[in-house]
Amino acid sequence: MELKTLNVNTIPMKWFEQGQGYPVVLVHGIPTSPTLWRYVVPLIPNARSIVWEMVGYGSSRVQGRGRDISVAKQAQYLADFLDEIGITRAIFAGHDLGGGVIQILAIRRPELFAGLMLTNSISYDSWPIPSVKSLRSFSSILKRLPSVFLKPILKTMFIRGHRSLLEGEEAMSVHWPLYASRFGMDAFIRQIRSLEVQDTLTISNRLTELNVPARIVWGEADPFQKIEYGERLASDLNAKLHRIPEGKHFTPEDHPEEIAKALQELLSEVCSSQNNPSKEGEFQ
């Protein structure tokens, strides 16, 4: 995928883009980057995949300094970015924090949404998870330590959140280099300090208002985001729930075929509605 950079309201924003067709905007979570979607994007070649990097994360981690990088603020950053590149309607996919970002954006800017897919996403009161709350309580101490002390913390997170040790170690090899610099610990501390459950609680009672084709894909064995939250999202969004019995947290890396299948279903549904104006009104 081609990495692009664009200044949006003085913030250098980065994203990967690949393919042509209907726009699909994909958003990652913590502690990942757009490379989370590296196995999914090739499986939706008929889409224009726009894989956005949250401000203060990944290769944009330095941009978080002195800025609000909360989930609610990321929704505003994403909206500004999409306005800048001229996206007026798209299918959105979100994992972990990225799922919270697009839930908030859907409430604020429903006209942008032709479809919505969430996979093992934060929602309601499901976050921050206990281990992150614990890390946050020691953040003042951690901040003074070199990034090498962060490595075992992230490795544990990746191994717990993947289907196998091999897949966890592979993910660690992909995502750790973005934290390995001397600025890595500082970036991670900013990230965990920015996590406020009120961001999703504020909009949770409005999810039922959304009238958009949606899919929920959930790893049932996720130790971080429980299946009960996936079931609740499916109910509130009137969405089809696809369960992955052996799936854990990082579904885009372990189960890209299931994620791509859900996105292809949405693409078919959206393209069908465009070809049939009487149906299109049902999705507005």
C-alpha cells in the first residue's frame, strides 16, 4: 500500500490507499497502526481502501504531542481528513479504538456512512480494559523509563490477543518497531492517558438511531472485548453478527477472510442500492 501524507488543519495526517472503486475507510486501534489491515485490503480489490492513521499513533505518534488524541477527538480528525480529500460517502470499518471512532463519527456525521463494519471494537463501557487501567495508574513512572521496558508489555498484549503464539509474535514484529524509538514510551503513555470511557457512553443510547447497513464480526474468545458487547452492538445497529468461535482480539490479522467477507457484503449492498434508487432511500 502507498503511504500518503497531507496537512489537515496544520496536522500532518497519514494514510495508506490501495485500489479503485467504492471508498472503504478502515481505522485501527491501540497499540497498532494502519498495517493492522495489511491482510484485509488485498481481499477487497474492488474497493478504494483508505486506511487512516489516528493522530498520535503509528508513524504519526509525534503528532500527538500537545494535542487531544482521545477517541472522540479522533472522530473529528477523521471527519476533517475525509472532508479534505473529498470523501462524501463511504463504508467504514473499525477495530478496537477505531471502532469507537467510527461509532462517534456515525452519530455526528451520518451522511458520510453508506455502511458500517465493527470488529472487536470498544463500545459502551467495555473499555479501557483492566490491564490498561493498571498501566495508566503507573504512567508517571513508566514515562521515565526507556522504550525497551515497553516491549514485554506490548508482547504480552499481542500474544494474548492472537489466535496462536506464532501469530502474536508476527504481529509484534510488525507493530513494535513503531514504539522501539526513544519516543515510543512517551507516545504510548499519551495514548493510554487519552482513553475516556465517556466518549462512547455519550453516544451509546443513540446507536439505535443509525439507519445504515451494518455488520459485526467478533472473535468470541477475545480476552479484551467480550462477545456480549458484539451482541449488543448487533442488536442496537440491527446488524448481522458473524461470530468467530476461535477468534481473539486482533481479528483483522488472524481472520482477514471473515472481515473481508463482511465488507464485500456491504459493498454489494451499497452498490445494489445505488443501482436501485427505491432501495437507496432505505439506507439514508
